[in-house]
Amino acid sequence: MDSHFFHAGKSLHGAAYFKMLDDAAYFAAASLNDVQFILTKTFQVKFIRPVTGGLITAEGVAKMNAQGNIKATSVLRSQDNKILARGEGEFANSHLLLDSVKEYAVNF
């Protein structure tokens, strides 16, 4: 872990926790819709322990609800598999189609 991401208390800044947890949940949610961009509607982070170094990973899981919104959870883990933080949020489909964006167009 690069100390450039640490705050004055010498541990990982909360913005980095949020970014990793939101990205893991977002990509899990996006795996349920390969047609449209999805948008984060809400996202909450629960900090469990500080990150002061080492390798960390984020994993996400998503499920679609009856209203067509996607609920996703994510977890941030240390190198020794300790849970550092949890996140959960709701994601919605946008009106923007993935194939209308050059960077996302798929050529088979």
C-alpha cells in the first residue's frame, strides 16, 4: 500500500476505502447488465479496521431486485484475509447504452 493514500493518522484515507468498495460493488452490478451503463444510487461504507500497509483486495456480489434495481455488497480484505471494511449499495440502469460509447463497443 502506497503511503501517499494515507491521512495524517498514518492509515488509508476513507476515500480510498470508498473507491475500492464502490468499484467492486459496481462491477458486480454491471455484470448483471451488459446493455446499459449502471449508476450508483446509494452506497454506504462500514469501516472495521485501519489499513496501514500491505496488499488489499475488494470483492463484490450483486443481485437484481423486483423493481429492476441492483443491490450489491462488497468487502475489503487484508493480505491475511482479515475484513477491513464492508460496503453496500443500490445501482440503477441508465438510459445510456454501452454500445453507443466507443470505449465500450464490443467487436466480435
